[in-house]
Amino acid sequence: MSMKLDTILRKRKKKKHILERVKKKTTAIF
């Protein structure tokens, strides 16, 4: 159970990281 939660949190962190990278790219463009 805790392991499942850990993987979900990790996936969410990865998604957040990707979103932040995209945001930085968009701000650099504009």
C-alpha cells in the first residue's frame, strides 16, 4: 500500500517537473 502511494507520488512529481520545465520554456519564448 505505502509502496503504491510512493510510486503515485513519484509519478506526480515527474509530471510537476515536466510542467515546470514547459512553463520555463514558454516564459523564455515570451
